[in-house]
Amino acid sequence: MTLHSFRLLAITSLCLVLVAGCGQDSAKAPRTPEPQVLRVAIGSLPPSLGNPFRGNGRPGSLLWLAIYDGLTAIDDDGNLGPGLAMEWAAIEPTVWRFRLREGVRYSNGNPFDAQAASDVFAFLHSEQGARTLMGTEARGIVSARAIAPYELEIRTQRPDPVLPRRLAAFMMIEPKALAEMGVDAYAQKPVGTGAFVMTGWDQRTRRLTLTRNPASWRPSTIDGVVFYELPNAAGRTQALLSGDVDLSLVDLEETERLERNHFQVIHTPSMQVKAYSFRNVGGDPTSPLRDLRVRQALNYAVDKDAIASLLPPGAAPSGQPAPKGAFGHDPSIAPYPYSPGKARRLLSEAGYPDGFDLTMEVMTDAAPGDDLMSQAIAEYWRAVGVKTRLKVMTMPDFLMKYQTNNWAGEALALSWNSFQYYDVTRSMEDFSCLRPTPFFCDTDITEKLQVAREIMDDSLRLKAYQELGRLYHDAAPSLFLIEHQDLFAYSPRVGNVKIRHRVPVYEDMILQ
């Protein structure tokens, strides 16, 4: 056989092997494209899974904002925009009208309309719904009723200029499905109007699967999202490096290694003033933290600039309830300066020249730099004689204690959180006598807050809130630390990544 004949035979044989004779079967069986599924690692899944009423923030929002929509929404720049409601207006100080988006259906095919929205608030006012965190948040709403198929009227107990922002956090569940299934079953098979539907929950492996909702009014470019619960930050980083996940919240210590391996790391404002807060209600009635001088001393004892220098850009020292970008922020309020000598003098004046023992409850891996900051704070306080012991709590522990004020210590890792509404009202209410179970109560501040939060004119309300910010600074209900940042990392195969309202916009991502 000649060399030319051998080559022809080899080519012919290769064609036969690869395409079965290059015949018609190959045209009938095109290759099915791989599903475009984003794999996400998170520190913890929400204890209530698909029930969005037992929390108001992360980790739940990482899941709930993919499944549900609120009546309103916070946009990429932190501004209020439309969600399931297109327009709204206050027709009286305590009466709001919302025009809803037409043609929206839940993932089970039922229509979303004003009656469905009304039924959501009816559940939150029921005995079962009122016990949830969002039921507590809805206590200022007197009624919500459909006055036309796509027009909803909400009445409040008092003038509430923040109501449209508050409604961004109230997820519009499918009330008929909830009534048919019951809360526990609904949590495992939630029904929403969002870009994805929850289709799988493996409790053993702590893996939760979302699939694209083809009927959603906000369509997805990808086929689904799988969440993996990895409580340890180092474990999440390893999952990224090994290619097991595509995107994750990461901790500060892991960023250098990820960037060295060509992962993109982005930081965005968390809209929180990171704080370590003090109780003056409940707990030990003889606690040193009930003395203003002690609380101020603990603020003077910490070098906030040194801590901020170890954190991502934007983690600036703070001395007030509101971060930059939140309504109520006052740029004229300076952080407490680092002055350990003044801290010791104040402790001595308060009757604690030798310091005292302090237990503080903290969480680990809940946010970038948590462990670093908690350990650093404890060391700064020990340096002025406050012998600080850190007690670790889990996220379910935190949520229970947050609602009941049943803390094991007199100090707790609880921040001033404005991200839900990009407005400081909720944070100030949290640190006041207005909470059903307050942990800090100053009657003078609370009286001023009650007046300020009902001012409908934004310029006047801003002035009142900035005055309150100075009062809170002086009252020192917490160690005001820094304006906090979130850290996300993602692999090179993920494109068009953006963070909105502290949550990745999964439906807009592109997978390569």
C-alpha cells in the first residue's frame, strides 16, 4: 500500500468512528447544551428556608430576592424604585396608594394583584404572622386593601414617610399557596414572582437549588442557581479555588490568595455602621454598661483608624448611626478619637479604676473581618482594664436573642443596619424604647425620635435625624466602629456581576 492510500484509509476510518459514517444520524442528534447554573457558596442558609417573614436581611435575602419581589425595590445606586408597584403617593399623612404592575403571575400561575398583596398583609396581622420578625415590622400598618384590581391602599397608625422604602423588604408571597400548604410546607416549596423557583432542598448536604422561572416578569439569563452552605470562610475560598463554586461571600484574609489565582474580588458598602452594642435594659441591673461614662470609655479605648486600615477601602471609622449614603447621615459627626488615657479616667470616675469583667456575644464568619474585629476590640478593652470574654453564637441563636433580648452577655455584636431601606429610621428604632423588647432605652432620645420619624418633609426630617445622630453619638449605646463593606469573589467564568441591595443580581449574570 502506498503512503497516499494509507492516509486515505486512515481518514475514512476516523470519519466512520467519530460520526458513524458521517450519515444522517448525526443531523438528528445535536448535542444538548449544558445548563447554565451558577454555583454559590454562602455561610448559612436562612433557618426558615423559603419563608421570608422570619428575617429582614442576610442570609435570607441572598435567597429570597431571587424568588420574590417587594412592592418597591432598591436600585443599583441605593435609590428607591419600582418593584411590583409602579407608582405610589401619600394622599393623606396616614394613607398611601400604590398602582401595581399588571400582568405579573406567580410561579404557580396565579395572578399577582391588589387582592393578593392585601392578603399578604392580612397574614402578617394574623396571630401566626404577627409572631414573625416581618410581622413585627408591619405593626405600624393598620390595613391594606384592594380598591381596584391593581390599586392597593395602605393605612398606617401614624405618618410614615419611610413606608415605600420599608415595603422593599416585604416579600409578596403567594397567599393562596401559603393557606393551602401551611407555613412549614410552604417554606420548602415557596411560590413567588421572582426570577427563580426553589426546586430542591437537600438537608443532608445543605444544598438548595433554584431553577429559572420562565413566567417571571424579570427573566433570567441563566438556568438556575445552586446554594451550598459552607459555614467556614476558608472552606468557601477552597471551593472557589477548586472550581466547585463560582461565586461566594469571602473573608478579608482570603482576598490576596484569590486575587493571586485570578479571581475577581469586589467590595461594596453594606450600609451598616459596624458596632458592638451595649444593654441598659434587661440582663444584670448592676451592669457597668448602664453608666454613660463606661459606654463612652469603651468608645475612646478603641483605635478605629488602625482597624479600618486592615479592612477593604471604604471601611472608614464612624461615630454615628447612619453610614454614608443612608438618609440621616451627618458628615459633621466625628468618630470617637482613640484615647486610652481618657478611657481609663472615665472608668475611674464611674467607680471602676481596676476595670470589670465583660461578656460579649459575637458571630464568626458572618461578615468580612468579623473575627479580626471582635478579637481586636476585646484586646483594646482589656488594655484599659475591661476583661472581655467573647462568647460565639450562631445565626439562629442571634435571631432568637434579637427578638427576645435574651442575651447571655451585656455587650453584643449588633450593628446599625440601614441597608434594608437606605434610611436610618429602622436602626434608630432598634436602639430605642420603641422595640417590643428593647435592649437599649433612652427616653429623651425616644421622644425626639417619635416626633422626627413622622415628619413628611424630607429636608426637615433630615435635620431632625442629624440632631438625633449627635444625641446617639453622645449617649454611646454602642461602640461605633466603622462603615462596613461586603466582599464577594467570583471565578473568571462568571460575567456581568453586580451587587444590588447587598445581593448578587443572579438573573443578569453570564456564564462562560
